[in-house]
Amino acid sequence: MSTNKTKAAVKAATPDIRIALETFLSDNNLTQKAISAKLGCSESLVSQYVADKPVGDLVAFEDNVLDMLAAESRKHQIKCSFFPTYAAEQCFTLFDMIRAANDVGIVSSPAGFGKSEISRQYAKINKTCIRVEIPEWKSNRFGIEKMIYASFDTRKQKSKDNKCEFLERRLLNSDRLIIIDNAQRVSLSGLRWVMDFNDATNTPFALLGNPKQIMERLLSDDALSSRVGLCKELDGDVTKPEVKAWLKDAADKMVKIMWPEAYKDIRKQSHESVLQSGHLRRLSKQISHAVRLTESPAWKASKRSNDAAFVYARSLLVNIGGE
């Protein structure tokens, strides 16, 4: 009897929280390993919790789960989905041209025109396309090779080939376009690898980034610069009526997606914001900040308008060039 009285009570997960976590995992196609990274805990802790056999500090764990779910919900609410723009149309055409020619091309646009999101959407639509986004620490030939290799499922790969030999075998005459985003970070050794791989396999490459920085490296070696088949920077002169027109149209689409209830209130101001440096990226940040402001208890209590929040959000952005 005394043993039963002293026996510790079995901890149980809070049903609503556990179900919410399971739903989040399922809806976003995430692994328990990915969730453990977001929560800052071990994968086994997540696994046992989902199985309704929690261990450790249950209260602290569930507090972390609720905080993570709330943060992800806020991200989802104002996440700006892809929408067609002049820049997207032009980039898609250039990607298709590079792919058709099995060439190496450089594609660029002013900062904030949405190049990265456009390339993600192109890769999403064109399933055989490979897209890698280069961080500074993977800018040499080995980093690029490793990132492209990681795009393949190599779990059952038994070949003794090294990474480059594997890629050469898999991509030879495949016509699969490889988009390298942030290509201005690619070192000279990385660019040499791209050119040599293009020669060896006929694999087309689209280098997406600052053309000046890319070309400076290429021009240091005549044999490299002569192998670029296309180099195009989209027109970003906002003094031109046609550029103003498509940016304002894009601003309308962005506001309707990210903050539809404020569209009428901030439409004119969004047109002014999108013409400043940073363009669509700047407008996206301004809308995000404004939405957060209007959700805060203090702002709700003040009963201030959506356009006031939008103006205040603009003051929170970093000013560049004396804007």
C-alpha cells in the first residue's frame, strides 16, 4: 500500500497542445528533428511528447511549444506569397533561354525586385531545376559542389565516385538548369568549377546576383569571361513610367496578399514606398511591421488607424542614402 502512495504520478501531455504540435508537423510536412531544432531540444524529447509519454520538465517544454506555434502562426499570417510581376516574367524568360542554350548566364536586378523568390518559384514549377543559395562559407568550388550534391537523394548510393564524379554522371546531357542564387559570393575557384562543369556535362547554369562583382572575378581570367553566354540586368530605373507602373501594380498585389483589410487605407503610401531603394523587399518589411503593430494591445487600445501604423512602420526601417 505504501508503495502505491509513494509512486510518482505519470505525467501526461496537455491534449490540446500535443494535438496542435502534431497538426503543425503534419500540415507543414516537418520532421521531428526539424521541430526539435525550433524548440531547442533533443529529437527524442519531441518524439516522446508526441507519443504522449513526455519526459523532463513538461511545463517548460509545453511553454516552448506554445511560443513556437504562436511565432509560426504570425509568420504564416503575413507571409507574402509569390505573385507575377514584370521582373518575374523577364527572369523566367531568361532562365528558359539559358536552359535552352545549355549555357552559363548571369541574371540580375536591383536589390528588392524579388530575384530570390522568383528563382524559388521557377524551381518549384520546373521540377528538374536545381536551385542553391550560396552562403559566404560555401562560396568556393567545394562548397558549391557539396550544395548541388545535397540536392540528390544519395542514401542508397553505393558508387565509389566522389561528389564531382557523381554529379558529372548524373547531370551529363541532362539539360537540368542549376540556379545559383547569391552568385556574387562565389569565389574565383567556384566560378572556374561552374565553367568547367558546364563544358564537361553541358549543364546550364543561371548565376543570380550582382553582375559587377561576378564579372570582376571573371574578367581576371579571359578564359572564363568569354564563356558567359548571357548577362542581363533588369531595368530598375524608377524614373521611367513603365518601371513605376509595374512596381505600383506589384505593390497592390503585395498589400492585397499580406494585409488585405488595409488595402484601401495604405494603397497610395505603398506606391510611394515601393519606389524607394529596396523596393518590394522594403515594402514587405514595412507591411510586416505595421501588421505587428496593429496586433499589439497598446496599439489596439489607442484605436489608431492602419495607415498610421504603416507610417510608423516606415520610421522603423533602416534609411539608406538619406531616405
